[in-house]
Amino acid sequence: MRYRFDPELAAALPLMPEVDITDLDEARAAQAWQLAAAVAAADTTGVEITEAGAPGPDGALEVRLRLYRPKGARGPLPAVYGIHGGGYVLGSPDADHDWNLMLCRELAALVVSVDYRLAPEHPFPAPLEDCYAGLCWLVENTAELDVLPDRIAVWGDSAGAGLAAGLALLARDRCGPTICFQHLCSPSLDDRLDTPSARRFTDTPVWNRRNALLSWEAYLGPGRRGAPGVSPYAAPARAGAGGLAGLPPAYVSVMEFDPLRDEGFDYARALLAAGVPAEVHLFPGTFHGAWAVEHAAVIRRATDEAVAVLRRALGR
């Protein structure tokens, strides 16, 4: 199918690696090589990077966290708890390294990136429980970290945004850490994949219906995708407006030619119906993963807006 991609994004497409998760070992090896080079080349000026470990859920191994602290910033600081994407099967904090450095500098905030376990080796709820364990560690250590406990936002991209939305639900229902804001970029929220965009976009760059099907199959376990009884903590769209009351305010960004586009719109509408403040923005001519084309004007605009939204939510 032919798509009306933004001209700058279209020009960059031949340089972007194809994402194919049919062979996970190969996909993970290729991504690890690409990310290692990107991390080695990253500009860390003005940012102190450390690592910490949170106690793992139910006796699991500790959850690794990467912390980005602005050098010279006066505390106490707000915090952004970041959850990387990767279809629940790929990725690590390295995937968002440049983005987290940028957020740390622009917001003068502590950014904490969680290295959750991946499916299919660790299906739901393991990745979400890792994210929850890391968030609990952050809140329990706000004094030591010099962080404002009432100014902690969660941020995620793609599967990471789905985990961020599930984390907001879990924290609410467990009376756990208080989240002041949820920032969801191209979120993966609905295992049913029955929206018009999920059915239409079968050959879009970076992410398509085939990858989405494989992703949910890995995360939920064989044969569970689309079946009755899937937990809203796994697929937050399953909560419906009736299950979303009391969540933190949200910002949802979606890409025009993305199988996940319509579930992002639907989730924002459901949040609004539940009385939760929500904002949604579609960026024209874009596709899933277009954030990687940092020089494109539409992506610069999306990035500026993301920073502005988080700055406002964190009181900066």
C-alpha cells in the first residue's frame, strides 16, 4: 500500500533497519549491536549516569534501573520513570538512552529507566511487575534521591507506553505509588487488534500487523490474544471507561500510519469518559518508530511538545 509519508521521513526510510520479530534471537542481536554503537556515541554532557537495583517481585532477581541526574541541578527534583518499547520482546534502557539524556537536561529532572524482563521467556505479568517494583523503589528512596514524591510521571513508548498505562492502573488498585502524570507515545493497549488502523496497516514501516500479532502472542502466552478474560493490566484498553476512573492525567501521541493509532485515540476517549484529563495528538505523515528520524521537522515538533507537556506536568 502507498502511504502519504512526510517527505523527510520518507527520505530516511531506506536507512532505517527493518524490525522483524519472527526470529527473536536474530532481532535481539541486531538491535543490541545498533544500540551499543548509539550509546557509545551519545553526548552525556551535563548528566550523571548511575545504576541501581530494586528488589525483584516475588523473589525474582533484582530489577536493574538506570538513573540520569542533571549535574548541578538544585533539588528536590521531579522524576520521570521511563519504560522502553520493543513489542514486549526487545529492548533495554539503551533503546531510550539519547531520549532520557535529553529529558534529564531539558526538564532538570531525575530520569529512571527500568530494565524489565522480556517475553516470551517472561510473559505477563512479569514485565509489568518489574516495572512496578522499580517504581516502588523510586518512591521509597525519594529522600535519598532528593526527589519530589508528588512529582513523578511515567513515560513510555509503544509497548513501554502499554506498560506505563498498565502500571498506572496497578498503582491505583494496589494503593501504591502516586503517579502525577502518564505520557503515552504510540501506545500498545489492545490485544484484540480490531481497530481500523490495526486491520489496515499490514505493511507499514518498523511496525505492522504481523509484528503486533507476534508481540501480543509472546506477551500474553500462546492462544490468549483476543480471548475473553485478558487482564486490563496487560491490555489497558480492556478496562473500558468504567475501569479508568481515578487515573492520573494523560497525554497520548499517535502516528498517522501506525497499526496502534486508533487504540491510542480510543484510550484517550475512554479516559475522558471516565473523568480523567487527557490530551491526544496525531502527528501527520508519520509511522511507528518515526521518532528515530530526529532531524525531521515533524519529529522535532513532536519532541518539543513532549518536553513541554512533561515540563507542565512536573511543575517545571
